[in-house]
Amino acid sequence: MNQAELKQCATGSCSSHLVELQHHRLHRDIVDDFLALQQGAKEAGIDLTIASSFRDFQRQSAIWNAKFQGLRPVYTLAQKTVDLESLSDIEKCHAIMLYSALPGASRHHFGTDLDIYDNRPIDDDYQLQLTPDEYSATGPFAKLAAWLDDNLEKYGFYRPYQEYKGGVAPEPWHISHINASYKMMQYLSVETLQQCIEQSELIGKQAILAELNTLYERYVLNINTPKSKGCAF
């Protein structure tokens, strides 16, 4: 792929870097490592299952627009619902980006990032929420969370939202392939993102573009890095 196509892939407007696996689309370069991770978890008594993987620009835009309009709930760090009607457009952006990425800047566009859970301790009627409580010491996915703490980077993955750093809230369910995500990130810049958003129908677009540098620094670049030495970071 040329650089123009890779920039499109990085912003969720291209899917030529993906392959199908277990009813989800993943970056072709992470499949072997993911299957090894899954097998390692299985040997530990965990049924590591993909909740979501690749999400294109249009899908992320639909989520964003629904939240901006108050059609989907927006939460604080304490899991309280935000009263969006009292906020300015840029304040709405910050509130949404605590848990939902700006379209064009979602790591799910890369195909290198996955939301995962343990299918073993839940039944077919369980409504997966992907909330911190589910991965806490008393939640159904406590065993998975603890196992990932000890083993995730051995398989080439890490949690970019392991701890809150003033940008995106902690997401213990979100894992990222270290080397492949780093390579994809090289094709995402403020300039590329700006062009993508300018051509979009995002609600709040003017506020986003006016503060894009700040939003990019706080929510895209301001993430946790792998603990392992010798990785791409």
C-alpha cells in the first residue's frame, strides 16, 4: 500500500489491511500473536473472546453523532451520566472523548486494537457492558484482567488505556498490538485527521477543528506505553 492508502487506513476509511477472524476484522499482522494470546488464556482457564475490533470511520461517526445529540449516554469517570445540554460544543467533545474516540482518530480504525472479555463465567443471557466494574476484583472478568496484567505483553500486546492520564478513561478491556499499532500510528497526524474531519458530517465539527491540536495531544497521543523493553515505543 502507498502512503495515501495507509493514511486512509489509519483514519478508518480503508479496510485493505484487514482479514476476517472469528467474525471480526483484524489487521493481518496481528493474527498469529492474537491466536497465541487466546491459546495462552485458554490454558489458564479463560475463554478470551473478541467483543469488537475494527471500526470504520462511518461507524465511529454514528456513535459520535448519537452521543453529541444526547441519543446515547455519555459517562463521567464515576460512571455518572453527563448532562450534555448544559455544555458548550467543545465541552461536549471532551465529555464524549473520555470513553469514545474522535472519528478518524480511533485506534479501532487500525485493526490492531480489540475489546475483549472472558466468555466462560457468563451465560448466554448476559448483557456485556464493557465497564470497569466487570473487570474489577469482584467482576465476572476479574480472572481475565489479572491474567492480562501478568501475560499480555509476552504476546506482543498492551493496554493503551491502562491508567487514567487526563485523557481517555481506563479501559481494562482494550488491548493493542504493540508493533502493528505503532506502525499504523505513523500515518495518523493532526494534518491527516483535519482533512478527514473537514470532509465529514460530524456534529460539532467547527468546535473540533478549532481545538484539534489540543484534542489530539490529550486524547490521541496521551496514552500509556508498554512496560516491556525492546518494543517499538
